[in-house]
Amino acid sequence: MKLLASITLSATVLRSAFVRQRELTFELARREIQERYAGSMLGALWAILTPVATMGILVGLFAFVFPVRFGSESSLWSGAALILSGLVPWIAVVDVSTRAPSVFHAQRALVRQVVFPIEVLPARTVLTAVVPWTIGTCVLFAVALPASGFKATMLLLPILWTLQFLGMLGICFLLASLGAWIRDLREFIGILTNIGLYAAPILFLPATMDAFPRAVRYAFYANPFSHMVWCYQDAIAFGRFEHPASWIVFPICALGVALIGTVLFDRVRHSLPEVL
């Protein structure tokens, strides 16, 4: 009964942000994108250039400078597609995670207004991450399709995108709620995301993973983000269920964090004006 009540509560929070207040949510997201690059010489083009440059540097380094093929007949571009399969969703998660702790602090004037639906603020943050995420996905397909062609497992990508979007919402609601009390949370999350790039199988091709000691491989298995990466790699690069357990673990983790984050937010929302 408690689980059912929590699910209902979580659905109510998300429905408020994306159904009842959808116009406000999307308008705030549009304004944040404009304001983020306001005054810069290239303006909104940085929303394209930044993720593309990041992906280009990492893929060039780990797929071409230190080339490792993930199959005897695979090309270097197939290795690049494998890395991008995990890198693109990870960059989106990092974008949301590093900005989430300051969501309520940055808009404390709105939070203190009794009538303002503050659930739209975390929702807005996730929506703004969709822009570079979409651009990164286009780059991914531009590499993956010429490298190995279309795979039937790519039809599962809308499911993975939906699960990741819900997971990022949960992360944002969770970190935004905790960040109201823990002022140093943003710096702490920044350190964790830097470590997380190497604590998940994003930049390591299968041959590299197999060379790691068993304890290191177990650490990868214990990282929930590893399963997100493996699902994307299965769907885009491998074209088969190379990591079947991850297709169970990733949905559970994504839905679980969405549930925890929104429920925690609802529990503390009335205390936020006093804390801020």
C-alpha cells in the first residue's frame, strides 16, 4: 500500500509539472536556454559546439589515439560508435546532476511565493538538458549508422530514452531537494561526475574491460550507470543483448530514482521557503 501511495504521489508531481503546468515549464526551459548563452559571441550555437567538442576529444583519444577494436572484423569507427553510445547519455546525466543542487537556490524568490508551482523548476532543468542530448544523439547516429548500419535493437531506443528521462527527473528532484540544505552538494557532485566517467564502461572497449582485475569489473557491475551504458551499447553498437541483466537493472534503477526523488521533493517542498 505504501508503494502504491508513493507511485501515486510521484505521478501527481510529474503530472503537475508536465501536464497542468506544461506551458510554464516549457517557457521557463526556453528562457533558460536563451539566458545561458546570452551575451556570448556565438550565442545558442554553444549548445551544439560544447557537446560535439567534448565527444570529439574523448572519442578521438580513446578510439583512435589508443585504438582498440571490439571485434576482429570491426573498424575504428565501430569503436567510436561504441564509446559514443555510452558517452551521449552520460553527458546528459552529468548536465542535469551538476545543475540540480542549485535549482531552488537560483530561484529562491520564486520558491518563496506560495502560489508558484515549484515542481516546474527541476522539470525545466531536465528539459534544457534535452537540447545537447538530442544533438549528441544525432552525432551518435551519424557515426554508428555508416559504421555498422541499422540494427533492429535500435527500435528499443525510445524505451531507453524514456527511462533515462524519468531517471534524470528523479536525480534532479532528489539533488535539488537535498541541495536546499547541503550548500556544498554541487561541488561534491562535480567531483563524483568526473570520477564517474571512468567508473562506468564508457571509454573502455570490451578488450580493455576483460583485462581489468576481477575486483575492478565487479565495481563496474555495482555502478547503476554502467547498466544504462550497457543497454545503449547493446541497442546501438552490438545489435544484440550482450548484457541481458542490464535490461532489468536499468529500468528498476531509473524508475526507482524517479520515485524516490519526487516523493522526497513532495515531503520537503513546504519547508523549502524557510530554508532558502
